[in-house]
Amino acid sequence: MSYGLLGMKNQMQDEALQGMQDLARQQQEAEALAEQQKQQQESQRRQAQVGMTATGAMAGASIGASYGTAGGPWGAAIGAAVGLIAGSFM
């Protein structure tokens, strides 16, 4: 009789250990996924900021060019700055 109880005890301990190992593995996977998502969001934010900067530069150059040949580069610089600032709020 006691051998049966000892066997059940060992089996329960093994199952508990396996459960703890599974939980630890799941936590590691969840942490890795969260880190990956964080990096992905940061990358998307940077891409949006670069896009806004380029759009601002192009719009500024277009508007600046209507004021003469010297206005184009100044307009591009101002437009890029505005685009960069606007992109940083995203």
C-alpha cells in the first residue's frame, strides 16, 4: 500500500515540475514576443517620421520654388524641419 502512495507522490511531483517548466517556457516566449513587437513599433515610427520629413521637404521645395530659384532649397529645408517635427508627434 505504501509503495502505491509513494509512486503517486513521485508522479505528482514530476507532473508539477513539468507544469512549472512549461510555464517558464511560455513566459520566455511571451517576453520575446513583446520585445519583438516593441522593436517593430519603433521601426514603424521611424519609417513614418522619415516619410513625413521627405514629404515636408518636397512640399517645401515646391512652394519655395514658386518664390524663385533660391526659394526652393530654403523651402525644402523648412519643409523637412516641419515634417520632422510633425513626424515626431506620431
